[in-house]
Amino acid sequence: MIKAVVFDMDGLLIDSEPFWRQSHQAVLARHGHHVTEEDVRAAAGKRTADQVAVWQERFGFVEPSNQTMTDQIVDAVIASIHKHGQPMAGVDSLVKDLHTHGIPMAVASSSSMRLIEVVLERLGIRQYMQAVHSGEDEARGKPFPDVFLSTAKTLGVAPEHCLVFEDSLNGVKAAKAAGMHCIAVPEHPYDLAAFQAAEPDKIVPSLEGVTWQSLCS
């Protein structure tokens, strides 16, 4: 039985994944390193600092520091969200429908808390969330389940009674590792076989048309 709904954020609530790809590529290029869009796409769902550590190992650089590069990437994403951030299809109607039915909601994102707050303010849905958790505050990021388990604890709902909406493969793996139900809403194009292997309860093309009634049926 579903008693609470937990949302990922980037690419799920807000159309920000293109901003992340652009920002990773631009910041790395500024320091003389080149990555492709596909390189960054594969990192979707991970904490920025964790992915920067991958870039550091790949390119063998120490400076700028992980923290400096992480901040530069996040700053660039925030700037893009302020200028161009738009909700993903179906977000507003689903959040308001769940609120009408008294369903507790939360956001559990790999992004920093400062970015989460910018997004929720931009979308005008902060008041509907009973909990907001950043993966940056956890010992381990997605695909580990830590941020989801912390969110369930804050909500006071057992993990097996939580439903997660996730767009990334790393996020789906994290939700299932937490023992939660999970509906995947992947960004196109995506590797269907890889998502199926992560065993989400369902894969849907978007949040458009998703309602509390449809989730209960």
C-alpha cells in the first residue's frame, strides 16, 4: 500500500538534464578537458562531486579542486534554471492531485540543497513537500539508497510504503535498493534493457496523465 510519494528532481520535476550536460561540458572545457554529451548523460542521477571525481581520475588533474569544479558546475546550472527552467509535463497536476488526496510528498535529489530550493521555488511547489533531502548530506550517493532511506525516515513512512518517481537509471537502482516501489520516467532516448534490468515497477513516458487514482488501480 502506497502511503507517501517521493520525487527525484532533475529531469523528473524540472527539465534540467540539458543544463547539467551543458554545464559539465562548459566547465571542463574551461579547464582544458573535453567530454561528450553521452559521457555526461551516463552520469545522470549521481552527485556532482562524485562525477567530478570521475573526471579528475579520467583526466588526471588536481586543480581546480573537486569542490571548486563542483561549485562552478552547480552555479552554471542554477543560472540556467533561473533563466530557462521549466517543469516537466504533468508535474503540477500530479503534485496538486496528490495534495488534494492528502498524500505526503518529498523530494530526494542528488543535487545540493541550494539547487533544490531554487528549483522548488521556480516551480512553485515547495509548500507541498513534507520533506526535502539532498544526496550531498549522505555518506553515499545514488545508486546507493541512502537519500531515499533518510527521506522515508523523515516522512515517518516505511520504505515499502513509499513510491518513488525517478528518471535516471542510478535513481531507479537506489529506489529499489531502498525497498521502495518505483516508477521510472526516463529521458529519451534511453536503454530500455538497462532500465528493465533495474526492475522498476513500471516505466512511463511522462508524468502527464498520472493521478492518485491511476496509482491505486
